[in-house]
Amino acid sequence: MKTTMEKLEKSRVRLTVDIDADTLEEAIEGAYRRVVRQVNIPGFRKGKAPRKIIEMNYGIGVFLEDAIDILLPKVYQHALEETEIRPVDQPDLDVERMEPGEGATFVFEVDVYPEIELGTYKGLEAEKEIVEITDEDVMNILKQQQERSAELIVVDSREDVQEGDFAIIDFAGFVDGEPFSGGAAEDHMLEIGSGQFIPGFEEQLIGTNVGETKDIAVTFPEDYHAEHLAGKEATFKVTVKELKEKLLPELDDEFAKDISDKETLDELKALIRKNLEDDATRRTAAKLENILLQQIAESSQVEIPQSMIEHQAEHLVQNFFQSMMYQGIDEERYLELTGMTKEELRSEFEPQALTQITNDLILAAVAEKEGITISDEELSSKIDEYVAESSYSEEETRKYWESQKHNLKISLEREKTMNFIVEQSKITEVAAGESSQEEADAAD
């Protein structure tokens, strides 16, 4: 077999493979052994008819489809090994020529892993934000934890609904005097002032007494997710059955013990501050890295095939739906609520996918050019670190990371390369919100 390669646009190649007569004949003979089991020729038992007899009755073409199936994986694999390309998708095939006794020509077109022409990656200039964590930031987190630890207790000191109450209600909605699907519920708990319901609904409940039934008139927003209700006027018959209010725990040492392993409120505040500072450090570092990678991308040249972008976008969509599942929303429900198709959602993720692929290509190219690698000792040390930090058993944790060695090595190599780029750059530290780069972006 002989393979020739032609480079096309968008990191796509055409592979033309010429197959000699003997290789084609071998495949046709293999096809005969398949076909003979399926044909009935008068005078011969099934599966025993000679090849020449089958050809006389059906023509040589009866074997060619199976011959292609036999040849295809071998021919394609040979072409990949001979040209050393890295395909990123399934190839398109065209059988250009197939002549028994002479040979055949297969033509494959396939997207390949793109090559990047690196631009400037040393001596870059960028600003790094420094975020100062304030006492107010710490207190906001404490208040959030206080809210999550609150109890709902029955209000027995009054009967009327007030903002901030949790009202237990029955309701039934009507449009043009007719009930509509999803417009009724019993024992529904509604936080007054939360904005969970249609605008105007919660406000009209204020002042209503427990046991009272009230008609509430509202208008569905024009952009309401249920198109048949959008912009429609509706009346809800609402009965207030019970009132509850939130009882917040005191912010003291006992509170700290209840929600953490800390003994005092001051220790809890110190932990919260450290977590906020660590998070801010990660975010500002990631932002700086993205700025530097964008600068490198702007001075580099690369053609990324569409199929590669689509595959990465599909991966992002699956991750997105997985995160939505933790919020109790499955794929079908999300698409129904947004009115989108999965293909439209994937298209929205394509710019992010393109950026991720480009950044990976840049880091891989810089690592190769600078000889940046991860040694076996570094890899083992990182696994030891993960094992020591894990709350799971040492055996289970080590077994998992040993199985992920290849991916971990790539991740560590990318991290080491990114650190190299940062070290080779001129970084100016600025207070958060004072970045001249952000001002320039806003002006654009």
C-alpha cells in the first residue's frame, strides 16, 4: 500500500491510499467466504458454491461491498501509521477506484490535531488584581450561614401576612375564567418578598389574615416561559392557612461549634477569612492566566477544525447538565424552561470550547519548546500529597490517582508551563477594580 497526504484548510487532510492487486484479491477472497454462506445456488449445498459460480450468477460486484468492509480498517490504520497524523474525528471515505486484478484507491478526508505557530510568550505585560478581604466580607458569609441554620416557627402573635413571612397557602389560578395547567397547589410555602411568584402576587397577600381567602389579580410577564400564558391577565384564588417566620440563631461561640469544628466565633471568622483569601487568590490567578493566554493567542496562528470545537462544546454541555442535576433540574426540564434545543445550547458553548482548545494547544506547544515535563518523582509526590489530604481511605485514594496518572501528568505539565509563562512576564499588581485593562475593555 502507498499513501500520499494533501493538507487542506482548517487542519484537515486528504489521504490517498493505493492498494495493489494482491491485497485487493485477498479482501475479495475474504468477502467470498462471507457471501457464500448467504446465497443459494441450484445444485450446490448452501455455503458450498464455488466463487466462480457465484460470480457467474451475480457478478463480481457481489463481493465488493464486503471487500471494502474488510479493507477499510486495515487501510486506514496503515495510512495513519505511515503519515503519523492524529485524527480528531471519524474520516469521510471515497472509493475512487476498485478494479479486481488491478487494485483499488481509497481516499480519506479527516480533521487532524491542529499545529500551532506560537507567537510571543515571553516578556508579556499584564496586571494582577489584589483582593482585600474585609470584615464585612467575613460577616456576609457568617450571615449566609446563619440564614441556612435558621428555623421556621409558627407565628402565634398575629394573624396578618407581613413581608418576610413564610405563608402556607392553597391557590388556584384562572385565565379568562378557566383554570390552567400548573396553576393550582395546596399547602404551598411561599416566602413573602422573595419574588418567587408572578410580580404583584406576593405584595397583594400582605395584610391577609390566616384563614382568609382572597382573589389576587396579576399579569404574566411578556417573556414568561410558558408561551400560552405570556402577557395574559390571571386571577388567583388564595387561602392563607398558616404563617411561619424565620428564627435566626445567635452569632456566638455555640453557633461556631454547631456549624464547624471551631470552638469560638473568632476562630470561625479566621477560617472564613482564610477561605475567602484562598478563593480570591485562585480567581485572580486564573484571571491573570487567561489574560496572558489571550495575548499569546492573538500573536499565534492556528486553525482548529470545527469537529474538534463541537466535541469540546458537547463535553461542556454534559458538564453543565451534570451541575444542573445537583440543583434538581434534569436536561429535559432545563430545555423546556429555556425553550432551547440541545444543539442551540451546544452552539452557545462553542466560543468557550474554542478558547479552551486554543489555550491547551498553546500550553502544549510552549511545554514542548521549553522542554517542560513532569518527572516520575514529581508525579508520585503529587499523588502522595492527594492521599495525605484525602478523607477517604489511603488505599482507595491511591488506587484512584494511580489510575489517573496519565491525565494527572498532563494537568501538572500544563500547570508548570503556565507558571513558567507567568514567571517570564512583567506583572503589575493593582487593587481590585482598578485594572486599566478592564477600563480599556469597557471602553471598547
